[in-house]
Amino acid sequence: MTEDNKNRTGVARRDDWKTESMPEQHETFVLDRSFSDEEMDVLRRGNIPQAMEDKWFWYMEGSTLWAHRSWTGYCIYQIDFKEGNNHIVTVNRNPEQYKCTSIQEDIESLNKLLGWWTQVPYDHHNEWLSETYDALEKAGKG
């Protein structure tokens, strides 16, 4: 991230962070979820990570939100927001970039992430703690 981007406030853009394209190995599903105008405004602003614990960089172009892992730049989710709240989600299925293979798990994870991302202010630290706890639970170490 450049010093200009670090100090800039406003809307996140694709070139504010290292990003990779969605790989050819991907899957799509419908996310049935409504968003308030305020929540959509927060998502439109995006997120430029400011700390190591902040695992996500996201931005919007038009009505599409692109969510990338901040350390690798891998595109994990692409959400095309649709009227009627039936949003089309494209999810990364390259096993070297993203291990999840279950649409149901992705729906649960994405809903949880969207809940965090639409909070004002966005609390990346608590999101990181929650993701870490969930991973430990899934591994049977919680």
C-alpha cells in the first residue's frame, strides 16, 4: 500500500491493494439477504487494511463487491448485488488459494463477514478473533 493510500480517506478502489483475479476454478450461488441503505453505503466505501489482523480488502465497482484476502490478494468472493435480495456470489474454488468446498459453509461465513463489514466502525480485531475461534472449533481444538 502506498503512503498516499494509507492516509487517504474515502472509497477503496481496486488499485489500493495487491489483488488477484477470481480464478477459473470457481462456483456460484445465490445469497438471499437484504441490506439497508446504510449497510450498502458502508460496503461501497470498502476496506483498506490498516493492521496485520485485518484479513480482508474489499471494494465495489458498480454493483459488484470484490473481497480479497489482504495478505495474498486472492479474490475469495465476488458479490453481484441484485434487486430483490437474490445476490449472485462467485466463490474461489482454487484449493491452493481457498480451502472451503461447501456452499453452505460459504453462505454461513459470508453472512458472518458481511455482518462484521457493515458495522460502523468496522472492527477487524473482533472479526479476526471470531475467525480464529471458528477455525479452532472446526479443527476440534476449541
